[in-house]
Amino acid sequence: MIGLNRSSLLFPRLVYIREATLIKLPQPEYGSNPPPTSPRLIKLSKKMSPAKEQLVRIYKLNWEWIEAEKFTRSHDAYRKRAPEPQAQPFVHPATIPPSYAARMDAIKFAIPDSYMKAINHCCQQAMLEWEHPYPFDTCIRDHCHLAAKAFIESAMHLLADCVYDETASYFNRDWETKVVFEQTALLRFWRYQMGTWAAFEAAGLKIMHPGSGPTMKNTMYEMPDGLEADSRIRIMEQDMLDFHNSLLSQQPVGPFVIEGRVCHLAKKAKK
């Protein structure tokens, strides 16, 4: 797999934007419900009932650095395999459908300190697990890397829980928005850090190959009853399947280009 590097992981960067006050709306009062009597319920009601304000930092994910490094790795590996005189122009396909990249770049995150510590912990553990040497067969090595994949999945799940709703000045509580972000972010993270099919599987999007052609099975999330119609998760799954099929047909959805980067790499290759 061109650009694969088993010795290190590349991460997107969290970019600080500003501070914001999260306003938690009070829970509705149900007049028909009797007042809580047990100590546990009394404590819980006091914790949930009053409106609370919490000062947190707002961030955005910057994927430009990680994509540029993936481009460099892939380009260097391509040049080693294809000598300069015979080499075809190098095209780095998109890591995810371009429309999803634009949506992800617009998402903001309200990350409390407790979440930030947990996210950093997961990323650090993932790096330790990934960089640990496993001098075994490829299948065994991939199985040993399940721990690193689980830590990355946990980090993305924590980030998804921090998606910020500008209108409500609070965490986005739309379940489908979180699911679509998490699985798209996982695919974007793993693409070009492992093989294509493995990257889809690490995102919970398992590609099946029956006789009728490729299909997709979501191994991470199953839709609750009654949410099938016009589901953004189902739309995302179909978009990702179409994207996968475009890779199989060697017709990338769109080349990934960083302004000035291609010229720089071309000059480097001529030396």
C-alpha cells in the first residue's frame, strides 16, 4: 500500500478559536411525578435541575498538516517504486468525499478540560501501541494493533460528544450528527495510514463483496427502529460506498492538492 508507514501515526491538530459559555437549560418539571425520596434521586435532581453556565474553550480540527504529511509519504514511496523518467504524474486521491471534508472542517468543538485530558490520553496510548514492535505475520500484526485502533476510536467518540451547537450555545445533542462525524473522522484519520479496506473497517464501515458487487455493513452503529427514513447515517453509508467504488475503479472523487505543495515536491524529485 503506497504511503503506508507502520512506525508512526499522524494526527490532526486541534486549533483554539475562543472561549465560550455553555448554557445548560433546566430540565422540564413534570407535575405528575412525585418528588424524589431516595438520597440518590434527590442528589441527581439537584444536579440536573438548575440552569448551569460553564466556560469552555472552542476548537476546530485542522486536517491540513496530516493530509500534507500523508501526501509527502505517498509521493516519496511512489517515486521510489517508479523512477523519475518513467513515472506518471502523481495523484493523491481524497481521503474522504470532498463534501464531507468541507462539513468536517466547519465543525467546532466545545472541549472541557476533563474531555481534553481523556482525548490526549487515548492518543498517547494509541501511539505507544502502534509503535510497539510486532515482528509477526501481517495478519497477526494487524490483530495486535486492535488496541491502538480502539484508542483512536475512543478519542474520536469523545470528540463527537463535544461537537458544539452555535445556536444553542451548548453541546450538539443530535445523535446522527455525532455518528456521521465520528465514522467520517475515523476514515479520514486511517486512510493512507493503513490499507484502504482496513481503513474503512477501522471506521466501522465494513466492505462486503458478494457476487452482485460491493456493499457496506455498518459494524459500529445500528439504526434504532423508526429512524430508517431519510437517515443521515444511511446517506453517509451510501456516500462512503460510492466513494469506495470510485477508488476501485481508479477514478478518484478528487485529487488532494495543497497550494504550493505539488511544485515543492516536484522540484525535490528532480534533484
